[in-house]
Amino acid sequence: MKRIISILTLILVLFSITVFADELPTVFIDDTEITGGDSITISISVSENAGFYGGSMNLVYDKDRLSPKSFNTGELLNDFIANVNLNYAEDTIRFSWAGTDEITSGGVLFDVTFEVIGAESFETDIAIDKLKLGDADGEKIEATSKSGHIKYLKETSSPGTTGYHSGSIVPQNTKQDVQVTEIENNENSENQADDAVKDDGKYVSFSDVKQTDWFYGYVKTVQEKGLMMGVSETDFAPNAKLTRAMFVTILYRMAGEPETDTSAFTDIETGSWYEKAVGWASVNGIIQGVSNTEFAPNTDITREQMATIIFRYAKYQGFDTKVAIEDTNTHSHDDISDVSDWAAEAMQYCIAAGIINGDENGNLLPQNNATRAETAAVIIRIYKE
């Protein structure tokens, strides 16, 4: 009888070992429920029985509800090279990582923060797709994944205060109930105020901005907040370029349009629609001219110029930009070396804060001119009401 019991015990032990040995590592997202606020952070974790040296995956989200803002690598990837493309596709973030040490314990791989689009309550799923884990030789390791569920409840209490959150720029004196128009730069710009679309707190749809466009949520939000308007009653011109004066004017609106002195630049026309904005930015060290006497207000702004102005704006708001720069992961961008030396520190900050991202190929395109759609995305990433 004892011998039979011993045999049965041995069988159970062997069965247990087989079951646990067959358990696959799982990459998963915890369900999240949040009330109020304008951002949601989710964690992507791996189970205890990991055993891999590198991997890659896609994170698929609801682009009508969420907009990627920033990410951080978890402790498991402290000594790993991680590449993250927040704009891999209009509803997809791409992750990849590799290291020389095996990950054998469970824990967090990445934290991802999303901006909430709109203010209505909603529920949505975030899915892990195309998961691949590899061993020391690069051979694929079988693994499973588990999606996460987000439940966002609209805040019903009175509005809170503004402040610094997750590396974003939060205006301390944001003007409420903004009633502004965007005056585009052309020969009749001084007379366009009466013809432009005015902000009444409701979104005015544009014929050239579709709900399926990646920038739809950004355009909708900047228009609702009175930060950017259309070029006409029907068009937003998402692919049009933006001038240096236009971008500074948007930041000026975001700061609440404070009273200011005029600038010393000789190419700023007295009484122009951008005069006060350029004066404010110049007096506060947010902008510098293309020379000691000229600002070039009508020149299209490049992406690295935009990054530099944002960087100075962050300092103007009193934020510790050095902390963000130390956390910068530039490995996601193949053309980081194309950034001019004078813009390198600013671009590092904008990458770390999730303000400027690469294109679908992971390129920053620092010398390219910024479009109105790209500007709308950048503005929403640095704006908190």
C-alpha cells in the first residue's frame, strides 16, 4: 500500500513539473479604472517565468479616445536598449528591446501615458499584438499576451488646479473662456479677424479633417480650446506649413495673453497680429532671432526650431527640464544625428516629455517644416487646462 502511495505521489510531482514547465511567459496589461483627469497611464508587464533576452510587440489602442503622450521603461529594462515609436501607426505603438542579460523575473517592461480625447466617460480595450520574445541566440520563445481594459469616468466635481504632471508643460495662468481667432499670414491678414472661425467652446468640423485622420482628435481639441482656428470657415489646412510668428502666437494664447513689452526686432510690423506674441516671447527669453535684429516672423518653422522654443517655454514655466533630459531614449530615432547642435538639448527634452515623436519610420525629421496638423498634436501634448 505504501509503495502504491509513493508511486502516486511521484506521478503527481512529475505532472506538476510538466504543467509548470509548459507555462508560457505572458506579457499583460492590468485593467485600469480612473475618474477624471486628462491622462491615463498603463503598465505593460511580464510574468515571473519570463526567460528572454529581447523582444518586440505592438500596442493597439482606440485612437478616438486616447492619444499617446509619453513612455518610461520599467526596472526590468534598465540595462537594455529600448526603442519605442509612439506614432508607428495611427492606433499603434511599436516597442522593441534587447540586452545581454536574461530576464527571468516578472515586472514592468513599459509605462505608457495617454492623453484622454474628449471629456465623456468611456470604456475601451488596449491590446498587445505581434508579440515576439527571443533567447540569447535570437531564437523565438513561445509566449502569450493579455489585453487590458480601461474604464474612464468623467469627473463631476469642480475643476482642479493646474500644475506639472508627468513631464508635460502646464500653463500656470491659462486664460479661461478664450475667444480668439487665428489670423493666417497673407496679404490681407490684418483684415481676416472678422472672417475667421471664432471659438464658442464647440468644435466646428472642417471639410479637410476626417475622423479617420490621425490628427483629428488634436485638431478638435486645439479648436475647442481656442488655440488654433481654421484658415477659413470650412478648412483647417492640416498639411499647410506654420510660420514662426504663428507658433509663437499659439504659445502666447496658451499662456493667457499676458500684457507685455514689444520686442527689439526690426522686422516686426507695428500693430500686426503677432506683435504682442513676439514681444512676450522675446522679453521672456522664449525666442531668439535669426540675427540680432530680425526674427523672421513669416518664415516657416522647422521641427527643431519648434523644439527649441518649447524647451525655452518649459523653462519660462519653471519646470526642471534637466530631469526629463536624463531620461531621454534617443534610440528610437534613426536620424537623431541630423538635429543641429544648438537644438540637441531641446530635442532631447521634447522626446523625453513625449512632446515630439518620430514618423512611422521612427525619424524625427528635424530640418523639415512643421505642418499645422503636427503643430496641433504638439500643442495638445504641452497643454493642460
